[in-house]
Amino acid sequence: MTRRLPKKLNPAVCYSGNIALRVDPGIHRKASILAGASGMSISKWIEHQIERA
């Protein structure tokens, strides 16, 4: 699978660092379990997963 990145990012856009995310309850549960097993909050665990992508 090829990942496509935006051709051009708008440097004037400010990012707050907040992402509203809705997921299936089963995915939420799995992420919570994996985060706990990794010793991280779910927020930090998701951040780590995005960084690895």
C-alpha cells in the first residue's frame, strides 16, 4: 500500500494538538488494553502509534 502525503502543507495553519476521534467501542477497548500494557495513557499510546506510521 502506497502512502500519499499532501503535496503542499499550508504553513499558516496552526495545529492545536487536539484530535477528536470516534472509534468502535471494541477498538477503544483494545487500544486501552495495549496502552496500559505499554505503561502509557491511551492518548500517549495513540500519539506513539501515529509517530510510527
